[in-house]
Amino acid sequence: MSMIVEVVRSGFVESTHQARMLTLDAAGRPVETRGAVHVPASPRSSMKPLQLLGMLRSGLRLEGELLALACASHSGEPFHVDGVRKILAGAGLDESALLCPEDYPFDRAVTERGRVYMNCSGKHAAMLATCVANDWPLTTYLEPAHPLQRAIRETVEELTGERVAASGVDGCGAPLFFVSMLGVTKAFRAFPMSSEDSYERKIFDAMRTYPEWTSGTDRPEAKLMRALPGLMLKAGAEAFDAFAFEDGRAGTVKIEDGSPRARVPVTVAALRSLGLDAPELDELARGVVLGGGRPVGELRVR
């Protein structure tokens, strides 16, 4: 049975959202299962850590915050844009090589538009750097038959333990692989459970050490990771979240109608189902419903 999120305004339930949720304990056993978590889903940008793993296995060399940026759906803040340009420059390229679409950044303080501001540009810069390291073609790096994308698909199937059920095109133009929420949860759990010197652990450590580089300074994803320092969490479009904690606890969330407003409260519920909690999560758990510019209600998970 799916989870229900009620949107309460002035004491009246004016809307509802349905959600799927799966959480696994530190031993990989199911803790809570809500909805159809075994059927193919569209994880969108939640797959970026797996995509980056495929790149590292193919010879990409990045460290620290730039490694986190390669997993990011970033806000386009100045440090994000500078980081993307640094990844490109390290490969002898500039932003003209990017094939992601032009976009405005999430950061409303920045009014410029371009490919480097698009939230997936860190991933695209890393893809290009991987191609340069292997002398692979640069102008076709988004094609499913490209060696880079074949390597990424193999990595996705290995970590999820599933064959890709279907493939498509993500919002940034990169191939999108449809797998189950169970497969994504198992894949995320593999990151903290891998050896200290593994690429998986390197990604895990970079994301939780530099949470603002994986999203933005004031984004909910960064707030959750700062509140729970052992947490790696990655959001995807259409209201998908995937996370893993340092001891192997892991989970995924999908809001059925793709509404982003319900995603964070359900993710907090998923974390709390595993005993992961902090005072900072209280506000994120409720969400805020505004009326006349002031709070008049909240989101309620049941």
C-alpha cells in the first residue's frame, strides 16, 4: 500500500500525494515497504553516483569537491560554475564542449544562462574528461552506443543486480536507465559497504563531506546530509530520492505524481523509519503551506 501525503491548508486537507518507499536496515533487510518498489522506476539524477562510478572505473581522475560536483544536480552558484570549468580545463576543454542544454541556474541570485549553469553540467564535464582520458569521441558522448555510456550501463546493472528494464533520455540529454527502487536501494547501499580504497567509498566520502557541492548551499539535500553526517543522499527529478548511511542503512522514495513538495517529507519519514533523526529534520518533515506569505499549513505523511 502506498504512503499518503496530505497537504493541509488552514486545517483542511486540500490535496494528497501517493508515494512509494523502501528502506533497508544495516544488514540489507527490508524495514518498510510502501507501494510497488519491485517494478521499473525512473530514478533520474539519483543515478549520478552510479554514473560517476562507471566513469572512475573508465579512468576518470577527480578528487574532493570536484568528485561531489560530478554527482551533482547543482544550483549554479558561483563555486559550482567555477568547479565545472575546472573539470573541463583539466581535460583541456572549455564549456563549448558540453552537450547538456542551456539553462538558467536554480540559484536566483545568478541571472545568466548557459550550458555551464545547467544543473547537470558537472556530470557532463566529468563525462567529457573521461572521454579525453580514453581518447573516445567527444561529440557523441551522449549516444547509448558510445563506449562511455556502455560502461555506465554495465555499472548500473552490476550494482543494482538487474538488467535495465528500459532506457530513455534524461532531461540533460544523457541516457536514462529504468530499474526498480529495490535495485537502486541495493546499489546505494554498496557505496558505504565497499572497501576503504574503492571507488564506491571515494564517491560516498566526497558526497557526504561536500554536501553543498552535490546540490546547493540551502537545498534540502544538503541540509539533510549536514544534519546526518554519515548520510549520502541524491535527489532526482520527478520526486525521486535515494540514500545510504555509513553503516549500510539505505532507502529510496518516489512520489507517484512527481510533485517535489512531497519528496522531502517522505524522505524524512524514510530516514526516521531507520532510526536516523536529528532536530534539524523537524522543519523538513513538515513542509510549509503559505497563505498571504505566511505559514498556514503543512504537509502530513501517513
